[in-house]
Amino acid sequence: MHIDDAVFLEDLCPKFRFRQWRKSIHKFTGKSCIYCGKPSESIDHVLPRSQGGLSKTENCVPACLSCNGDKSDENAFYWYRRQKFYDPRRAMAIRAWLEGDLRLALRLLQWANPKFRINNKNYEKDESEYKAA
Ligand SMILES: [Zn+2]
């Protein structure tokens, strides 16, 4: 292998992993913004990178461009509390997300938005309710 190829591969793999990782973040919430529930088009650093926030799952949430741009470098919780769409359940979900408890975060998001679907379990539940009726 040529030495330049090695450098190229080293360079390429993290980017590919980064893309996969970004995708997985959006997948957690079914591509909905963690703050307002609209389609998530970006990844928001809860603790901004300018303040030392890391690009890891615990610090990165799916967000729509509007929330992401509006929040900018502000503290996520202070900013969020001022929003019209503020929902304490979502705030708790964000906190759980930051603590790395994605399972709890997703449960809280689902509570905030009953239409939000984590996976097929909901569908099964609906079906059993239908049968029981
Ligand atoms: Zn949003």
C-alpha cells in the first residue's frame, strides 16, 4: 500500500463513522426535533462546542434548523424554557439524554408526544387494544 493511501483511509473512516453516527442520532427520535418535535434537520450540541461541548451522543441531540439556529451558543435549558413550545417532559428527556439514559429520554419524548413512535411495540399495543375492544 502506498503511504498516501494509508493517510487517505485514516481520513475517510472517521468521516464515514461520523455520518453513521449522525444518522443514528436522528433515528433515536424518528427524525424529530428534541425541542419542538418538528422534523430534525441538524444535530445540536446541547453544551456548545465553543464551551467545550463534545461531539458525542450524550451531548448531541436531533434538532430542527430553527431551534438549532435560534438557540445558538446559549445554555439549552435556559433557552428552551423561554420557548412557546416548552414542555417539561421534553426538558426532562433532554436531561436524561445528557446523562446517557437514552431509553428514559425516548420514553419521556413519547409521553410528550403520543404520536411519537419508538419502534413497532406501539403498533403491537394498538393492535392488542383493538382486539380487546
Ligand atoms: Zn425544533
